Amino acid sequence: MPTVPIQRRRASRGVLALVVSLIGLGLLLSGQVLVVVTANQVGVVFNQINGSLRSITEGLNIILPFIEQVTLYNSRVQAITMSSSRVESAQGGEDPLEVLSSEGLVIGVDLTVLYQIDRTKINQIHLTLGPDYANTFLRPNIRSVVRIQFAEFNAIDIIGTGRAQLQAAIEDSLGKVMRDRDINLVSVNLREIRLPEQVPSRQP
């Protein structure tokens, strides 16, 4: 009778709807559809099919499972410390900074750089720098700028009247490098400057 195929089709549709519902629920519970972005974060969503990027901000965000990939970035003020101290250095004590003064003396420097990404430029940051930008971009450029600026001062000036001028020069030069990549420099703190035991006296 014709009612049998109709009943079968209805049953099949019911089973299909149940399967789809269960899959949808499973995706929701596994976090594949909903992404929570906190107040101190900003996210980049990469579409693996067409290669497009879009940003997501604080709150509950819906993404396409298996198609879109989310990377979250910290948007707070963050710190990079270069120090010979194993406790303070983010590299486990293997990130000390040594520079040369204008007269060629080796000087040890401990410093902390505070920075913050530009939330409105997060897609560009993700595209050009990626999530590991602190290690691949910031640390090498901090080292480079600090070494260049220290080389402009002699040792006596570095620990004396020239220290404020040196710090200002570092902040100005490093700030420009970082702004070009959509990262804002908050401050540079020259926490400790270690001179060699034998430092020539200033000539009268």
C-alpha cells in the first residue's frame, strides 16, 4: 500500500533530523562552533577554504566547524624582560643582553619592555608576524636597537648624565620599529647596567 513508503520516508527523515541534531549538539559541546573571547583578548578567524581573515572580539562568537580556525591574542599590556636572572628571564635565564659602549667596553644590561598590540590591526599582525611575534620579531629588534643606541655612548655617560638620554633614544627608535608592525611601545625600563671592573675615568 502507498502508506508504507510514506511512513518509511517519514521515519528516515526523523532519523536524519535526529542525527543532524546530535552532531550539532556534539559540536557545540566540544567548542567547535562557539568561541569565547575574554575582555583581554582579540581573535583572528582564518577560513581554510578561501584563505580570508576576520577578527572577533569580546563575547561569544560563532565559527564554522572544520572550516574556520581561531587564533587568540593577548591584548593587554605585556612585558618582555631580558635579564641574566633565571627567575626573571622568559627564556629561563638564557636571555641576557650584552652590548658595547662607544669605546668598546662590554656592558651587561637588564631591561623590561612593556608593549601592547593594536587590537584594530590584529588581522595584519596575524598575517605578517603570527602568534609567536614576541620571540620572532620583538626580542630580535629589542636586542638590535639597544645595541645600536648603547654604542653611541661611552661607559661613564651611560651610568651618569647620559642615561636618561640613552633611554629616550632607545624608546624613540624601538617605538618606530614596533609601530610599523602595529605594536605600541608603552615603556622601556633599563633596570640594571653592569660595567666591567675596569672602567676608564672621565678625562677633565
